[in-house]
Amino acid sequence: MKSSVNLAAIALSLLLSACSYIGGAVRGTPSELDVIAGTDAKRLIEFAFADLEQANILDHHVHVFGLGTGGDTGAFANPNIYRPITHPFKYIQFRIYKHAAGIKDEDNADREYIQRLVALARTIKRHGKYLLLPFDKTFNVDGTVNLEKTAFYVPNEYVFSLSEEFPDVFIPAMSVHPYRHDAIQTLEKWASRGAHYLKWLPNVMGIDPSDPRIDPFYRKMVELGVALLTHVGEDQALEGVDDQSLGNPLHLRRPLDLGVKVIAAHCASLGKDKDLDDPRKPKVDNFDLFMRLMDERKYEGLLFGEISATTFVNRRPEILLTLLERSDIHHRLVNGSDYPLPAINILISTRRLMQHGLLTPDQREALNTIYGFNPLLFDFVLKRVLSHPDTGQRFASSVFERHSALP
């Protein structure tokens, strides 16, 4: 028994020691890139920004993380992530995220996270704005809060304070759980403060987007001109997912039919779910269900796809190839980084993208150089230079700018 415990402890120790590499292969500070980068990397960066207006560039998907340390932020994470023995996988996941985000001192975690993010953004010479995402607590359908199932909490107040502190970098979104008793009042409050986007992660927050009880909330969103940015498809970013079926793209028919503008994060690029349009309810790729909605003319101007994470190794390359090829929907795609995920080294493989013909060897080498110093810039440049191996089609420039039909 004792030897088994020792072996488990050794295995956990080895895994934890690997977290610093898995959670970010950092070669230097963001400011050092300009000195270290060779001609190819500089040319690639210049190409990425060449036909874009800086004032219009917008990253629609940037997370805030907090432990409630390093400032009066009000943020917190579920205590289970700190328990390496009882919840080892959650703890390892937390350590990976911590390293990816540049957090070295947990007693100053919230401030270190923001300082790293701001440094990454500000050292991009022509950076645009970054939509900063709060994250509401989980609520039961009766309106009571469920802290046990709350993965983490980032208050709207905190995100707004960061946007006021760093107005050259951030735009605030809001997160309001539709089951809370004061959902509509809270929605009105933050909309009046200037939040035009509302963030959900249904799989983790326990939200069914097709629930008719949410209809009054949706109608208020339409009235206020607030767009819904929601995770769609399977979620693998957080341990303790409440229900993966809540990420089914077809659940979005309800808000769309009520006139809500919806941005489907990641273009539903992960997992399978029931085809609710088929009486037999077969399992279908979530991406295919998303594309079905995109191809319905009645959702033109209402449904948009957000391309964060589509380049990650846990996505099928066919998804990225399809999105590049479908230039007819590029005017309905928007960019997002899903930071800090691009800083998790294990999710990134430029070799794989090159093998599928999406990058040239020279582009891969230059991108690898950029990644070691600024994963946020890397994510942007990567998506700008990706091209379809048969047609040479790249994502349209409009994907990386503010959309005229969105707030």
C-alpha cells in the first residue's frame, strides 16, 4: 500500500514538473521579440497587419482569470482545483493554465495575469482591442446559486474596472446567468454601462439555450442590442462540465428565432451531439450542425461563427479547411484568440498545420519564433497567414475587424 502511494506521489510530481512546459514554451519576454525576430518573422507580422485598420481590429474572445489574490477583484476559482490528492486532474489543469498565463506567485495571481496579458497586447505595435470576458456563477433553474458547480467566477465589475484601467487594450463584455432571479435587471445594468456582448459557457454553467424560460431574457437582449457570445460544441477546457449536450448548436435556434444576434464560439469545432432535426436523433459532428444553421438563409445577419481554437491539435483539420474554403461565409466569421489557451504549448502544432498544407516551412519557422515570445501575437499572425492548400484561400480581412452588423 505504501509503495502504491509513493508511486502515485512520484507520478504526480513528474506531471507537475511538466506543467511549466506544457503551459507555455516561453523563450523570452514579449518586448524581446523585436530584437530576436529574424527577417522572415518580421515580414510575416507586417503582412498580418498590412491591410487592416488598427482602430477596427478586434479579438472577440479573451478570458480573465482570478483567484481573488493580488487585488480586490472579487474573482475566485472552485476550491477543488487546489486539491492535488482528491482532484488531481483538476489540479494539473490549473497548474497548466497558471503557467500559460504567466502566474508565478499565487498570492498575486490576479494582478500577474493581467500584467502579462497587457504586456502581450501592448508590445504588438498595431494591436487592436480585446473583448474581455467575465464569467458568472452557476445558478439552478429555480434561481438559486450553485457554488459547488461554479468552475470559476469573474465579476462584471472586475472586467469593467480593467477596461477603465487599460482603455487602449480592453473592451468589457458581461456575463449574466439567465436563471438568476435578477437576470434581466443585471442585463440592463451592464448594458447601460456599455457592455454590448454577453458571454455564456452553457456546458459548464448549466444553461440550456433552448429553454423557453429564457425567452424574456432573450427579448430584453434584442431590445438592448446585446449580442450573445456563447461556447458551442463540446468543452474540454474545464474539468467538471455540467452537461456536454448543452453545447449542441441546434439549441441556438431559440435565441436566433427570437432575433438575438449569436456568435458561436469556436464554430462548434469539437465533439458530436444529437441531430435534433432528425426523429432518429443520430450523433452528428457539432461542426456540421453549426454549418447547417449557417446555411439557413433566415439566420443571415443573426448567426456568426468565431474561429478561436480551430487551429488547435484537438480539432480536425477538415474543419479549418472547410472554413477557409467557404469564402461565402467569411463575412459572418469573427476572430477570437481564447487567451490564455494559445499559450498552452501542447495545444499548438505548426508542424501538423504544415503537414496539411496550411503553412509553408518558412512560415512555420517564423511563427515558432513569434510563439516563444508572444503567443497572443502568434495566434493572430497564424490565422492571417493560413491558406487552403488547393486554392490558396485565406480568411478574409473582415474576419479580424469589427463587424458592422454586430455591436
